[in-house]
Amino acid sequence: MTFTEQIITIAAVVAGTMLTRFLPFILFPANKKTPPLVAFLGKMLPAAVMGMLVVYSLKDTQILSGSHGLPEAIAVALTV
């Protein structure tokens, strides 16, 4: 990668990072009410993401063979 390509890559990463950091403050300033859809998503998405992660991490658990999912059950119990 040439020096120019490195500079362009770094500039693109910096621009993308700044855009994702500053865009919410530009779209939803403090003096305006948050749209109901955004408030709903802010309330519901954390639980939905956690549920999806639990399902994804346990999807290949073999309950009828080996240790019968005991390590996974212990991990879930400790996490809860």
C-alpha cells in the first residue's frame, strides 16, 4: 500500500468514525423531543440483542450427547 493510499484509508476511517459519533447529535438535538420510534427502539433493542446472543451461543448445544450441555448451563447460570 502506498503512502497516499494509507492516508486515504486513514482519512476514510476517521470520517466514518466521526460521522457515526456526531450524526445522532445532529439528527436529534437536545432541544427537540426524541421521535417515538427511536425511543421505542432504545427501550426494546438491548433486550432483543441479548436474547439473540443467547440463542446464537446456545444453538449448537448437544443436549443428548457428551456432557449434556452442562458447561453451557453453568455459564448461563453464572451470567444470570
